[in-house]
Amino acid sequence: MSKRVGRIIRIQVVRDSSKMLKNYEELKVWQRSYHLCLEIYKVTKTFPNEERYGLTSQIRRAAASFPSNAPEEYRTKPLEPLNPRTLCIN
């Protein structure tokens, strides 16, 4: 389930312990965020060269933060729902 609150989309994933995932790559939220990240990298390739170290870099770092944080949250608490606060991109 996702709720749109202002500009932030909070995603809650409930894990069933009987269907334990082998790794974070099986999380649908990770898969979708990873594909979004790849798309953002493709789009920012078309940005002007003078923005390479400014806007482009900032957008790419923000896009990569979610797929990077989701596995960390999953690794620390594999049987609990993902905490939307720790996965939130501000």
C-alpha cells in the first residue's frame, strides 16, 4: 500500500514469515525502485554538460538512495514491515 503525502510517497511492505525472501532483490519495492533509478540515469544522460556536477549529480544520488536503503532496512529487521521513515526520500 502506498500513501501520497505532499511530495513524499511512503510505501509499507508487510512481510509474511512463511514466505521468507532469500535476499533483498526479491522485494518488489526494491525491484521497482531499482528500475526507476536506471530510468533516471538514462534521462539525466541527456542533461547539458554544464549540469553534470550540479543538478544531474544531485538527482542521481537521490534516485540511488532508495534502492540502497531498502536492503539495509531489510537486512537489519527481516521479519518486520519496512519502516517508511527510514526509506523516505526527502
